[in-house]
Amino acid sequence: MDRRLNSMLEKDYEDAIVLRNAGANVAPLMQMIKQIVMNDNIKKITLITHDDCGVMGKTFAVIKEGATASEDLEESLIRQFRKVEFSNRQQLEEKNTELQLSALKKEFPEIEVQAKPAKMSGIKVPPDNKEHKLLVLSPGEPEYGRIFESLALEPFQCYIVQASISNAMPDIELAAKDLHAKEVYFVTTEHDNPREVKREADTASLKLSALGAEVKRHDIRTMRTKEKNLM
């Protein structure tokens, strides 16, 4: 969900069905991936992890340095690394790619599965002012540019989760708490049921308000912002 990947994903994977969460963590998304593979006759899955990963930094700090994490984040992400051997963050990032790729290959032996770790050193990022946003989208083509334009936001401002809150709420909370995303937009696209998006936004607001995050809705279908403060 890293904000530094937005432009690359939109450019290089414009025709892909994209799912995004913290750390490219496959397990919470597996049922959704299975459904997409079946419904859309998918022939290739590409796993995109990256170095300098803030979520792996969080995981390293929890396991090796005694930092704290929510029970939901521990269950959905961190626990899988507690029996993995690593001594630094780089090794943990490499192990993460191996774990997630192995899980996908095991689940989908009949199709091509590959990993393409991204190098953040090759991505130029403007100075960070810590004024981050989080966009919550359903899986689909990475048409981020028009969303950024309609919200008057820059690509590097926005972390993006592409999943439902039933399998990504720990990631959404992580963005609000640890990644300084104090505005969370639930985006309705042409493929979404607006009532379902509203339901997810209402549900998320109950947890995010306690973290000081403001939940809004944004309807991309008309290129017109429809914001509702749910706090």
C-alpha cells in the first residue's frame, strides 16, 4: 500500500487487477484472490514487494525490539514471521517475499506466479511533509490518476489499500496510526455498490475515530467529491 508505488503501478500494470495491503501480505486476501482468478480467468499473478518497507520495519520492531502492535495486526501479519530466522530488516523483507510467493504458488499451481520486488532507491519522492491520506478502493485496474486529480491530491501523498475492510482493517488502522494518514477516503468506482462502500466507511469510522482519523467518502463515478465527515 506504499504511497511511493502509485505511479509505477499505474504505469506498468494498467491492465491488471490490483490488490494492495500492508506488506503484500497474501493470507488475508487469499479468498479474494481465488475469486478473482476464477471469475476473470487469470493466467498470471505478480507479487510486488519492496525494500525500505515501513510495515516490515514495524514487524521487525515488534519481534526484535519489543515494540507493540494491535492484536489484529499481530494475527493478520506479524505472527507468520515469529518462527522465521532473520537478523535485520533487509533479511526480513527478503523472507517476506519468499513467504508470500510460496503461499501463492502453493494455492495456484496451475498458473504462472512470479515476484517482482521493487527498489525504492529508483523512485524519486518529493520531500515528505507527513500530510498523508489513505484511499480505500476495491480491487481493480490502478486508475489512480483521476482519483488524485478529483481530490486535488498528489500521488506521493496517498497510501492505497485495495481490498475490503473485512480483510484489511488492520492495514487501514496501521496507516492511520503509524503512517500519519489522518484522512481516510472510501472511494466508490464504477464497479462498486455505493451502499456497500457507505457501509464499509461507517464500520471503519467506529475504529478510526479513536485514532484521530477522519473518514470520508468519495464518488469517482461523477468525478465529483462527495465527502461526509463520519466522526
